[in-house]
Amino acid sequence: MTQNARHHSSSGGRDIEFRLIYCASFIVFLIGTLVARLMPWHWLIIRSGSPRRGTIISEATAATNRFVPFAFMG
């Protein structure tokens, strides 16, 4: 096996790992964001006139983008 082929196969495995961890994390953060939005204290925040946050999808994506890189440190 050439050096290029070994490099490609090892980085291909990391891509799959990254995608799996990203998808699993996104689902967890999406559920967490949905639950947080359904809580009564969230309705009080909206009524008080504080600025609205982004969409549920954008919040879950932002949380996932902050979390996932820590899984690959080291």
C-alpha cells in the first residue's frame, strides 16, 4: 500500500467518525433545544420583551458546532 493510499484511508475513517458524532450530537442538542423552548420559563422570557434567539435548528447547529471539535482534540 502506498503512503498516499494509507493517508486517504485513515482520513476517510476520521471523516466518518466526525459525521457520526456530529449527527448524534445534533440530534441530542435538537431535542434539548425543543425541550427548552417548551418549558414555561421560556414563555416568560419572550413576554418580558428580551430579544428572541435564533430558530431551533440554528440553536442546535450552533451548540453542535461548539461541542464536536472537543471530541477530536488530543
